[in-house]
Amino acid sequence: MTVRFTQRPINLSRGWPHPSLHPTATLSEASKAVLHSPALSEPALGYGPDEGDPSLRAEIARWLTAFYQPREAVDAGRIAISGGASQNLACVLQVFSDPVYTRNVWLVSPTYYLACGMFDDAGFGDKMRAVREDAEGIDVDFLERELRKSEERAVADGNLTPKLKPPRPWRKIYKHIIYAVPTFANPSSRIMSVRRRTQLVRLARQYDALVVTDDVYDFLQWHIDPSSTQPQLTTAVAPRLVDIDRFLDGGPRDEFGNCMSNGSFSKLLGPGCRVGWVEGTEKFVYGVGQTGSTRSGGAPSQLTSTFICQLLSSGFIQSYIPEVLCPAYSKRYHILRTAIEKHLHPLGMTFTKPLSPSSLSGSSDKITPSEISGGYFFWLRLPSGISANRVTRIAAEELNLRVAAGEGSKVTGEGAKPDYDYADADGPLDSFVRICLAYVDEDMLEEGVQRLAQAVEKAKQDTGC
């Protein structure tokens, strides 16, 4: 049956926060507080220290300690300020990788597709490899086999020392880069289990790999049951890999470590802030600050950093996330989930679900659905025989709806051969679409799902399924 829809465009593909959730008034007050005080405005309008505003580094360290609750407090020396997670990844690759000596970049598949462009820019277009994920996250058994093969090839080729970048006291060139979004992953929304996180850290140490984790969705979490009487979540669902590397088996194998955490305020305050942070060992963080563009141009986003420092020191961010952002996104999540169950499940569509917290502990092999969800996305599996590319074309051309086709989340580059192109344990990427809960107006979310259902029905008719 054809349903008559409004003519308003609906973009469920865009992974942006809704403009109503930008704290514009508070940012305005913070900017006034900085710019009206010479003691604050003079350093704010200067170049800034290599590793970023010291006050913001200290505030972030306290904030992360309260949220992640590591065995020992996060020290400000482990934090450097960045121009956001994307800018920081580019800087990290400039300092800590060599496109000849670094054997491969390994990305969890499905992946955050725009990361591939940054790896390509760094010279790894023919060295990117996909590693599938299952319910627990990255397939470490497959990764270990491929790392071993990669090392054997490097030794056989005589690739034993960095070829392009000379030694520097702040630099270490890693043999491998591993990229993942461990918590509420983009696009799958999965949570990597603690067991897999621990295995991945040990694997990185064994093969001299740097694990780069985008931890940008960690703070956005809620109970799946809308009637839950549990208090709002205020601590992390799982430890970060950088924390595991900090304490596992006595701590990092060398002064640079094997894990770094990429954080950002883009999903918390607004992407235009262009402020994030990197956490790692003090030596690693110092190296990030020695990136040539930072040494020349000064601390990334120095002025905006001082505004955000005001928001942390006042406690605004610490209350805004659990009291405003998470309830808003929880409401949106439940609107979409109800619509999916009503309009898409009858068509044979399902979506991936994260593990339960007990599954994340690594103490049990029992895999059960989570009571907690978070992040921005639903990763929807289409009925058998239906192409995501076909569905998204119908949606865009006939229904004024944009959703992301699963193949858009594949690992690209000449090295990502078909035998590496795993989607996840359930099927090929063209069997999936991704929709975002964060950007579309609340009153249009269900209609967006209805339009998607109509696109799927049309695709089924066209293919005779």
C-alpha cells in the first residue's frame, strides 16, 4: 500500500547533532567571560602551547577520570588538545607512521568510511585492510593471522627500518596502525567486549601496532527499556583501550605505548567547535604536540579551547550530557526503535544490538542483548536478496529520503581486496543500511522509517522477492 507523505526532505544519513542541541547561549556566555578578561583573552588569542591550553588539559583529565574511573586518575600530562578527532588522526599519522615502513592499516569493517580518506592521504591507499567484527567486536583471530603474514612479507622484503622519516626523540614509527570505534561503533553501534579489548592490546604490543580508537560516542548512552527506573548512566559502559594499555600486565611496553584515545566535543557541543583531545602516554602526547603544523601554527583551536574550558570548569558539560543530551537522544532512539519494530520488522528487517554489560566483562561466554544502547546509529539488515544500493536510490529519487547504503562503510583503497571485505558476521555490506537518530526533527523520525519501509517494499517488488 502506498502511503502519502509530506514533501519535507528527511536525511537519516547525516551523522550530525540536531541544531536544537547546540548549547549556543552557554557558549556565548563562555566566550564573553574569556574575551572580557585580559588574563584569559590574551593567551586565548595567542598561539598557545604545543600540547594545548593547560587549563583545558587539566579539566579534561578530571572529567575523564570521573567518567571512565580508571585504576588511577588521568594526569593532564596524558592529554593534548586537538582540532577534533579527524584533525588529530591526520597529525598522529604524520608523526607516528611511515607509508613504506608501516606495513598496513587495519580497520574494523564496517568502518567509519571517512577515516579511509585520511589514511589514503597519509600514503596508505594500497595498505588498508578490513577486519570484520562479530557480536564481540573485532575478529582478533583473523587479525592475528594477517598480522603474522604481513610481518613475514616485510621481513622477506627487507623492510626492517623506516625509510622516509628520520629518527626524532619525540617520534616512534609503528609497524602497524589499527583503527576502531570500540563503543557504540559507527556504523554498527556495537560495543567491543572487554575480552576483545584486552586481546587487541596484547596483539598490538606483540606486533608493534598503534591502536587508534575514536571514543567519540562513549558519553552518549541510555537504558534500552524506556520504562526503566534505573538512574541516568554517568560512567562508561566499558574501559577504553588506552586505559587497558596503561595498566595491563604492568603497563605499556615502552614509553610511547600501543594505544591512543581520540576524543571530541563535536557530538557533545557541536562539530563547528573543532576541539578534541588525544590521550596516551606522556611521551606519545608530547609527540603529537610536535607535529609541524602545530609547532608553526600553535595549539589547535586555541580560542575555542578556552571557551570549552569555561564549560568544564563550571560543571556545565558534566550536567548537560546526562540531563539534556542523553535524555534527548534516548527519546529519539525509542521513537526510531518503535518505528523500526512497527514498519520494518514485518518486512524481515533487523538491526544489530550491542552486548549486555555482563557479556562485556569477559567473565562469561554467554552473549545476551544489552540493556544499554548509545551513540548515533541503527545498522539495519535488509531482507534477503534486497540490495541496499537499490533501496537508497528508490528512497532518494522517489521518497525524498536519504539513508546510508552499507557499502559506504566499506574499507576502501587498492589493498582492500574482496577477500578482506567482510561486513560483519551476518552478511555482505550491500545487505545493510545505516540511519542516524540525532539529526532529523523528532516529529519526522517515524515518517522517515515509513518512507524507508516503502522503499524496501518497492525494491522487493522490483526484484521479485
